[in-house]
Amino acid sequence: MGEPILQELDKIIKRYQTISRISAAFFYAICVTLALNLFWEPGGVYASGITGAAQLVSTVVTRWFNFAFHTPFGMMSTGGILSTGTMLFILNVPLFILAWNKIGHRFTIFTMLSVLASTIMLRLLHFPPLTKDPILCGIFGAVINGLGTGMALRNNISTGGLDILGLVIRKKTGSSIGQINIAFNFVIVIFAGFLLGWPHALISALSIFINGRMIDSLYTTQQRLQVMIVTSHPKEVIAQIQADLRRGITIVHDAEGAFRHEEKTILFTVISQAEMYDFEVAMKKSDPYAFVSITQAVKILGRFYEPEIR
């Protein structure tokens, strides 16, 4: 009797996750469309990653290689065909193949959905610009795009581009893609300077920074925290943390509190920023009077459990 209920519950959870992922994919597509068509492109601001690369290619084609030709559907131009939306999809194709082979099929399908929806919306939805002021366009475009990207990553889908490369590198080596990301975006900023002028390049750099901070504020799974717990009830704390968070714990016995000279136990563990609420609940259940110190973990060597992305 219990097993059919668990199977039904598992189906409900998977259905909910699927709906959440599809919703996040379309939400990202709307956000990137608003960011690009309403702010970045009218203000001459370049985005980060593959989106910025798509803008660069579209700008170069439109400026130097744009010519009209006849098709069965009428007069077309290379600039119109190789728009930012189209280039966004084309540049992501090799990364889809990488994600399919190295990360997971479901993950890749939802990522393709988000990029395809973005491509279609970028080509079909155009808005009269609210402003062409580069600074305002850079700031508001970054906030809107960062919101969409952060929500997509929180729902375990990627927006394509360097996200996929970052997940593959982290899965293989445990390190982040930070340096590659910085180098890639530095190239985009340099090209922006040559194509549109250095004021636009500097504003693009500011927009890329704001976009990154917005993503970090929403996608906290990759942020690691080192936790030190001083407790009189180590068995209860360990059992609760391992039940709720699935984290390894290091135990230091025979510690002594300096105020009352009571025997204490020190516990060390590492959690992600996204697990902070669950950790606080676990501590309230097991030992609400424990002393807890939480610091940012700069680098972690060794095994750190991460849920598998599928």
C-alpha cells in the first residue's frame, strides 16, 4: 500500500518539476527579449556570454556584409536573417551537443526549449524603446536579463551559452568557469569599443557586472558556506543535518566552553547558500541553543555532494 503512494507522489513531484522548468524557460525567453529589444540594442549595449557574441556577429554582418537578395518569400537581407535571435540559437548548437553528452538529456531538452523560445520571441516581439540612454538601457537590461537567467538556473535549466560550459567544467574538475567567463566577456567589451565606441564598451562592462550580480542573488546553489557548530547535543544535530541536508560532518571532541567550562563538541560542515533555510530549521529542531558560525568558503578541495542535474 505504501509503495503505490510513494510512486504516485514521485509522479506528482516530477510533473511539478517539469511544469516549473517549462515556465522558467518561457520566463527567461520573455526576460531576454525585453532586455535585448527594449533596452540593450536601442542603447547600444552588449550582453555577456553567447548573447553578447550573437549581438557582435549580428552587428558585424549588418554593418559590413549586409546585402539584399531574392527568395520565394520576397526580398531578404543577410542582416535580417542573421539577427541576434538567430545567431543566439546557431552559436548554442555545439553547446547543446556538449550538454547532451556530458550533463543530461532532460536538462538539454529544457535548455533547447529556453533558447528556441528566446530566438522566436526576439524575432517576433519588438517594442518601441522607452529610452536610448546607454546607462539606463545597460542597467535595466541587466536587471531584467539577470532575473530571467537566475530563475532558469534555480529550476535546473540553463539559458545556453557559457552556463553549459561552466556546468561541464564544474562536474569534471569541481572548479568554476569564472576565469573563462571573464576572458570571454572581456573580448566582448573590447569589440564593443571598436564597433560602437569606448563609452558604450564601458557601459557594456557595467551591464555585464550588474547582470552577474543579479544572477548570483537568485542562483545560490553554487555558493558554498563553511559552518562551525559548537553544541552540547552532537548526536541530535548530526542526525538532523544528515537527514535534512545530506551533508558530511567533521567532529571535534573534548572542546570546552570558556564561560561555564562545560564540555562541548565542535562540528564542521559545508553547505550551499540555497540550503541555508533548511540548515536553520535543522538547528532549531536539534539544538536551538548551539553556537553557530557561518563563513563564505573561498575554495573547497575534496568531495562535496551536489544533486545530479538531469
